[in-house]
Amino acid sequence: APAAKPLPAYAGWKTPEALIVHSTSTLETRRSAFGTSVITPSNQLYVRNNLPAPDAAILDNRDAWSVSIEGVKNPRSLTLAELRTLGVETVATVLQCSGNGRGFFPSKPSGTPWQVGAAGCVVWSGVPLRNVVAALGGLADGAAYLTGTGGEKLPEGVDPLTVLVERSVPVKALDDALLAWEMNGEPLSLAHGGPLRLVVPGYQGVNNIKYVKRVAFTAAQSQARIMSHGYRMSPPGSKASPDQPSVWEMGVKSWINGPLADKGALKPGQVQVHGVAFGGTRGIKGVEVSVDGGKTWQAAKLIGPDLGPFAWRQFALPVRLEAGTHVLASRATDTAGNVQAEQREENLGGYNNASWRDHAVTVTVA
Ligand code: MSS
């Protein structure tokens, strides 16, 4: 086997055995590393950077980091020190790249061929963005979008709009959004957006802006390429365009994390089929498991703590597996009754893959 690529310096503190290094800006959690606990440890969490990570010096004085708040009655910049005085809340969310599951598209869209590991469930702590808006007099008139801008230094000699990481989400996301400075009980790392990150619970990863330096309530969506043409659900054969749906709220999805085939054949007998399920902005009502490739289904048990609608739930089902080949699948239902789809929605970028069939695992018992 070719030697595994080393971890990039900004993520050098992570656990190499738990990660697949696709490139210096794309690290994926191994399916076998998810284990059976609800929270994804920071040192096993995936990373996706669209631009090189900023210099670690931006963490030297966290409290001095400032974010400009625009599109409110009294716009101004606030330091992280000031933000800490405006309130604090903790929320568990699934952080998932919109391209998670791209590796299962037979069309091989360009971009990282993530399987299941461009996702994790983490706990954020920070100030509710609505508190900040209230402190600045409320929203200005005409605010339709919540737009966040990343604090990377932009490469020179190119149109900034082609590289700037700036995303807009519908302003209703303000109800749950957070400006977070801690993740999993520690000051936010550079790899995950420290010193300050815009967290939009229930929305695809790309909308969760790292090293956030500007939050604007705007009438129109950002003109940055990553918003206007990137991360759109462009039908096959089309060209990306701003009138196609953007990757915003996550849909209902689940997958199995064990047993897996990577250690060879299993012994006949009882196994615990286990995995994770989440519903974007909605909680999970239930998960069914199939051991015959989706012909028949049994209700799995939701286990572990319920950390709220934005977190994932663990599920488990004990089953007996006899000698042979078995296709194990899971299918989640959210609290609104939406059932995880069998098929992916084909699109150019390979986004939003929630197909239960694509996420099934084949195991051999001998
Ligand atoms: N932010 C910024 N500032 N930059 C970049 O690059 N990316 C995105 C988000 N945010 C970015 C940002 C993406 S794209 C994602 S996924 C996320 O982030 C990730 O995260 P982590 O922490 O894991 O790395 Mo896809 O949809």
C-alpha cells in the first residue's frame, strides 16, 4: 500500500490512524473510527478548507479578534471579549460537508470523494447571534439573508470574489445561529475556525464560516463564487447558476458504522449493528435496519443521550448473522415524518448524498 500522506501542520495534533488524508485541506474520519459514542473527538474530526488555513498567530490573542456586524440598526465591530459578555449557550450539532458521500456517485463529480467521514457530532459554545443583533438595535429593514465572511488572507492577483469564503443562508437561521469560541470543551482550534466561528445548526458544513470576520444581514445573497455558483444543486448536464438551490439545510440521513468488512470476514453469531442518524434542523424519530439489502426492515433502538435536534442520534440493533454475504443498510425518519431516501439526487457537484442504498455496507460471514 502507498504510504499514507502525513497530517498537515495546522492539524498535526490530530490522530493519524483515525483519518484519511485526501490532501492538506481535506481530512476524512475513517468509518471505523466513529465508534459508539455520540460526540466525535476533536482529534478525529474531519477538516475541509477551501483556502489555506490562516496563520496560527490569529489565536495569539483570542479576545482581540473582532467581527464586524452589519445590516443591524447600529452596525459596528465587536471583539471576542465583548461577545463573551452578551450571553452564552451550548449546542450540539452535526457538522457535515455538503460533499459527504460524493465518493458514492458513479458519475465521479470533481471534488473530494468523501464517503461517510466528512462529518462529526460536536458541541459548540458561544453567544447566540440573536443576542448580538439585539444588542445592536435589531435587524435593519430588508434583511433576507444572514451572510458570513471568512477571515483568510486572500491570494493576490485574483478577483477576490472568486476565492473569498462567504456564504449566505436564509435569515430564519438567526433563530439558532451561534458565534462560537469553544468546541468539545476547548478553545476553538485553528483547524475548526478559531478564534471565532459562525455556527448555523442543521445547515451543511460550508455555511459554518471559520475565523469569521464579518456577519451581515443582507437583502441579497453574497456575490462570492462559492455562493453564486459553487455548492449549488446543479442538475446533470447543466451549468452551475445562482438560480439553482444552494446547499443549506441538511436532509434526513443515517449510516452504519459497524460491523464493517475492513477486518475481513465475521464469525457467525450475534452482532450489534450500530450507526448514526440525523435530521438537519429536525430531530430523529426512528431508524430501521435491514440485513438483506433493503428487502425487509426492523426498528433499531435509539441509544445514548439525545443532545437535541441538531445532534445525531446513535442507533443499534442486535442481529444474528449466519454464514454468507449480507448487505446492511439503515434508514432514518425525522420528527416531521420525512424518510431517508433510497436514491441520491443526481447533481454536478456530488452534494447532499443521503441515499441509504449508497451508504449500505456489505459484510461477509464465514
Ligand atoms: N470557513 C472558512 N473561513 N473557510 C473555509 O474554507 N470551509 C467550509 C466551512 N467553513 C471553510 C469554512 C466547508 S466546505 C466545510 S465542509 C466546513 O467549513 C468544514 O469544517 P471543519 O471544521 O470540519 O474543517 Mo464543505 O460543505
